[in-house]
Amino acid sequence: MAHWIVTANRLSDGAVVYLRGDRGWTGDLQQARALDDTQAADDLLAWAKGQEAVICDPYLCEVGLEGARLLPLSARERIRAEGPRPTLQRLGYLPQRGAEPARAAVG
């Protein structure tokens, strides 16, 4: 079953934010209000579009549920939720945390 959350970017600093159940905004995906009713999700999105003095470009994002944990389903939303570092590490473009940095040979 599909679940939907509303996400946007905060105007003051551009940070990714998610709409909570109390209609406040949070940077924590796990605090987002997830809806399985598309009409209710559309209604919440319409409300969010009226908040564009605080946020910009709100849209619906499909998420999965693993127990009570929300999981972004697309690569774009994983990057937005985690930031780019974990994704770049998984792809091998950055060393894993705690890994020794490469040392240049001197000589």
C-alpha cells in the first residue's frame, strides 16, 4: 500500500522539510505525517501550498513503511532525506566514515 508525505524546502535556508501531523515542518523524515489515502494527501498538499511564505515547492512523496519507520522509495528522496554523503559513500565516491584517508606518496 502506498503512503504519501508532503515535503518541501524551507525558504530561510533551503533545508529539506517534511510536514508533521500538527502541520508544523520538521527536518526529520521520521516525524512526517504519512497518509495512505490519496485524497487526504492531496488535501494536505493543497494546504501546504498556502504556506509558501515559509516553504517553497511542496509536493507529495511516496514512502514505504518498515514497521513504524518511513523509508523514501526513490533515490532522489533518499538523498534529500540523508544528505548526499551516505549515497556517495554507498556508490564508492567517498570513503566510509572511519576509513583511513588515502595518503600521497612523498619522494
